[in-house]
Amino acid sequence: MAVPKHKTSKSKRDKRRTHQKIEALNLSKCSQCGEAKPGHTVCPECGYYNGREVIKQKEV
């Protein structure tokens, strides 16, 4: 079984983890209602995707 010969320094460990960060979602504007939504998803507010209604929303 492989066992490290020397302790990995905090600097070396942190350099390895630089790509494991959480990034904010890129939000786009819904063409139907103007609300912010994640790209390539149905708008949670109006239920439209790509100019057509995909999910029927209940009237309040």
C-alpha cells in the first residue's frame, strides 16, 4: 500500500484544492417575464422555456 514519505505542507495541499471552489450561478433574464433564472432551464416564475409554455402555472 502506498504511504506518503513526508508530510504534505499546507501550501501544497491548498494549491491542489484551488479548483474545488463553489462558483455563483450565471443567471439570465427570462424573455417572457423578465425574472432572473439559470440558463437552459424553465422559468420558475412563469413556466416558459424558449418562448413556449412548458409548465402551466396556477393563477393566484
